[in-house]
Amino acid sequence: MRIIIIICIGLWAGMLQAQTILMPTSSGSSSQTITCGSTYNFYDSGGSTGDYANNEGQHELTLCPSDGTMAVEINITSGSYWSSDNLGVFSGTNTSTPINGDIGDFELPIILKSQDASGCLTVLWESNGSLTDTGWEATITCSTNICGATDAPEDYCDNAPLVDLAQAFIGSTDCSYTESDASGDGLDPTGDQDPVCGGVSLDNTSWLSFIAAATDVTLDWEISGGTSCTGAAGSTGIQLGVFEGNCGSLTFVGGAGNCLNPSGGIGSMGQFIMSSLTIGSEYYLMIDGYAGDLCDYNITPVAGVAINPDNDDCADATTLTCGGAAATGDILLAGNTDAPNACPSGGGEQDGVWFTFTGDGGDYTLVTTGSNFETDLNVYYSTDANPANYCNTLVCETSYTGSATEATVTFTTVNGRVYYAYLDGKSGAEGSYSIALTCTVAPSCDADAGTWN
């Protein structure tokens, strides 16, 4: 039996200048670096016009990207070879992780992309001792290595990265993920824990965790692509669910609104609103391919997700301006590596964030109206004129601690003096803050000096 899959396509003018890679014919293995940004034509040993030969030994050709943030992908546009010959493509630098066993089992054209953190693909080819054919035509390029990203979801809950979703997040269910874990340690690939989300079985789950900055957390999502992201009508794409507890005994949070199931196929988009959360608590976001679908997706935070604050350290303090818009954020992921000694009545040194401003001799007021936790404020000024030493020479100016979410301090500034304010939570309270600076301009001295006789 012959396998013949032929698709006629036009060649782009730019591809005429592409480099060419021919599949080696000897038994063994070899490797080649793919220069990202370039396009390679990839053929069997017969090239673009000839047939491959008989008895071409089993050869493994490993293709790795020149850029570690990228992944190699092969776009096979046509193929014609005998069923007793074999062309296989694998993720990584060996043949232990197949993307498929035989290209002849798939409809062409097909794009095969590395699912390995290395971004490499390995191609395996072997022909038998009789009958040849035209072989295959393909191109090789690089694309973003979604699976190799440092914050990519992990296969098991116990390894879920705690992510800062301050920026849009891209991911894929096409990263060699396996089913969830039944044994309760989150690490055993065998098993069937399958935490319930919409009553649908799970297939290739992945996990990440986040800190809730509000009782409702909203994410925008979009299904951007995938090698297998279409299935039965109305039953395609990914499913999302939010869980709490430990990885050995996860509990689904809330009702149906906390389970997206399913998203829909390529091009689908919408909002995922996770409700009934506790501010400051860690949750696990499960991402699964519906019925094993292999989909690429984009996730963008809208509201309620804690972020790593830019102003965690004094040297990176956020500048406040008189009468300007309130600065907002949260302290859920803040540290206290340079938390100051609190002013008298300023509370203890808790995790918090920094702000700075320069006085003009007028009365300044700091207020945290709009915060959702009990806020403490400690205000300092620098005794050094060298900006490099500001944070090392702080002296207490004033402070506030109390039982209200709104903290207010008013004091008279010195013209030209640099001030720093440290905002944290009373007794370790955490949440989202809002802080604004209002100023009363110091009166000018415009009295008439008069005339002396």
C-alpha cells in the first residue's frame, strides 16, 4: 500500500532564497542549529524534484533554535512515500517524546512545533529495501517557545508556578501535559484525581497559582491557535477551573461561574470571572484541553489579580504629585526586605510599598481612601543631599496606624526636602491600596519692606 498525500502550493518569492536542508541517508544521528528569523526548505534526500532512495538508514536529525526563547516548527506541505517507510517528528533532542509516530497518519499540510523547553525537534526517517517515492516538502522556522517559558503552567499542581499576571500571559495545552494526579502528591503522572469542573473528564491538565487581590478576579481569554483545537461542534478549545486547598485534596471554588467549559475553538474569546475568593489567599488555576484538544491561548488580567509591586523597595519608590491621580496597586506580593523602623505609633514593620515626593514648604496630606484593608502610613525625610543616599538616611516625620481602612496624615513640609512614605497593613493585613497626595501651597512673603530713613 502506498501513502500519497499531495498538496500543490505556490512558492513565495522570498522562499526561493531560503536555505535547504536534506534529510541524511546514513544510519545514526546529527544536529543542526536553526537560525531564528530565517526560513529553511526541508526535503527528503531527493530534494525538491527527486525521489528518496531505498535502504536509507534510520537517522535522527535534531534541529535546535539559535534563540533559547524560541521553538523550532516544521510545516509539512506535501508528502508521498510508502507505508513501510517512516517519517516521525519528536519534541526535544531525542525520540522519547513523539508528536506523532508517522506523518502518513495525519492530513497535510500540518505544522509540528516543539513542545520541549529546549525548543528542539528531532526528525526520524527510515526507508525500506524496495519501492521509493517523491518524499516530502516542508519548511522549517522558529516561533515563540510557549512551552519553554519560565512561567509556563506545570503538568502537576505541586509544581504550579506562582505567577504575576501583571502582563498578558500566553500558554498552550500542546506542551506534553498529562492527566491530573490521583495519588495526592501532585507529582505522580499515573492516576486520575480529576478535580471536578463542569462534570467533564480531564485529559491534559496544566496548573499555575495566583494570589487574589479581590473577592472577584477577572481574566480575558482568547484561543489563538493550536495543532488540534477543533472537535465536535460546540465542544472545542480549553476548559478552566479555580481550586483551593492543597494539591492532595483540591476543592473547587464557587459555582458554575468559576468553571469555563468549554471555551470554543480557534478565534473564540471571552471573560473568565472567578468569584467568592478570599483576598490574600493562593488559588490554583487549572487549564485543560477539552477532550484533549491542543490549543494555544492568551490570558490577560482585568481585575483582582495580585502583582509583584514595582515599588517594593525604597530605591524604586513611586513618585506622588500634589493633586495628581491616586496611585493604586496591592501589597499581596510585597516583601519587607527594606521595611523601615516604624515611627512612634506607626505600627510594626510589615510587608509594604514605597512612595516619594518633594516638599515646597506647604501642608501636605496623604490619604489611603479606597484601600480595602487597614493601612498604616509612616512618613520619613532624607537627611542627605545625595540622591544615592536618600534611602539610607531616613528620619521619621509622622505616622498613622488605626482600625480604619483609610489612613490620613497631614504635616508641614520643608521646601526642597525629599520625603518617603511607607504603606503597609496593620498587623500584617493585606489587600489593594489607593493613596493620594494633596497639598496646600505655602503662602508667599509679599509684605512691603517700607523705607528706612
